[in-house]
Amino acid sequence: MDHGNADTGVKGWTAGAAAGMSQGMTLIPYALLRYYHSIGLSDREAMLLIHLIGYQQVEFKTFPSLEELSDVTGAPASFIATSLQRLMKEGLLGIDEYVDETQGIHYERYNLNGLYERLASCLAEEGKEMSADGTTFASPLLNARPVSGKGTDSEKSTPEKEERNLFSIFEKEFGRPLSPMELETISGWVDADRYPDELILLALKEAVFAGKLHFRYIDRILLEWSRNRVRTAQDAKAYTQKFRNIGR
């Protein structure tokens, strides 16, 4: 065996691989590396966000699956789903939904604007503190005004524990882990629509009873109840019973 040729081949492959890596690079905001602990992210959550950025920039995948994220992070899909939900609840991550009118296709993409705004606020806060010491900054980011948020953590009404209980119950009924979009839907019912937990669970029960166990049907039930001023579990039971009696 010609070891000289083998060494040359290895060096050539290494050089080619290095060149390929330089062309497939992901731009990571330095502020993310510097402040991720300050904004309450764990190492694994920060790495998850870096992978989302990489998918968008290099592979042009705006909504990678739980399985894909699990493969690249080495974390279980259940952990990925829980982490994504926490990031969404903290306002660091969002999901935008789009419709291709020509083909009638619905698709989603992860939105990282919340993360970037939080990091910008960290930069601005640091700039403000250092300016108090008489330091002048060349970077406009350090002198920028903090971006106004949608409320502090203490202003968010529903405890995480209650939402997690809802997630667990839904996963048990569906017989599978919920997708990030489904987790966000439940959070929206609780945080934005202000539906009581008991009302959400009753709507889930109605969907099971009707044999239509999917989120759009549950959402339609909740919307119909809201339009008819159904506010409590007792209201919902009375409203449902009235229509069942009409159908007899």
C-alpha cells in the first residue's frame, strides 16, 4: 500500500471538506452567545435556537420537524416539543402561518423576532449601565432604546403548571406527543382567548364524543360557545344538552 498517496488523498479530502464548511456557515448573533443565560435559556435551549437559525440560513427549512431537530441535537422529540413550547410562552419564539393562495397549501415557519428583540434589550441595558459610568460606545446597538415587550413574566396570567396539565391530557387523548403548532394553539386558548381550563377540557370531551378528535373541531366548539356566551362548564353542559334534546 502506498502510504504517501493515502496521506495525500486524506489531505485533499480534508481541504475539500474545510472549503465546503466555509461555504455552509451559519451567522449566529454574538448577543445570543453572550446573553442566553441572562434571558433564562439553558445550554440545550440555546443550542436548539442555533439549530433553528442554521436550518433557516443554510438549508432554507423554516419549519424543521421534531424528528429533524431531535436528530441534530441528540435530544428526545418530547424534550424538543417541551422546549419549543417554553420558548414560545416566553415570547422568544413564534410560529407564523402562511397560505399559498395559488395552490391552497398551508405552511408554517418559526419566527425568531422575539429572541432578537430580547437580545437587543440586553445590549441596550448594558449600554445604559456603562454609559452611566461615562463610557462612550461606537456601536449603535449598545445605545439603542429597549424594544417594548408584551408584558413581564409576572403579567402572564396562567401558571405553566396548569398548561402542562392540559398538554398532558391532550397528549393522552390523542395518543401521541403534540406538535409545536398544537401546543401553541392550546396556549392561545388559555393566554389569548382566556378560555377556562375546564371549558377547554369539555370541548376536548365533545370532540371525543363526536368522533372528531382534531384541533380545528375543538377550536370551532370553543368559538361557538364564546359566541353564545358560554363561560363556564355548567353553561357548556346546558348548551350542549339543549342541542342534543333538539336533535331527538
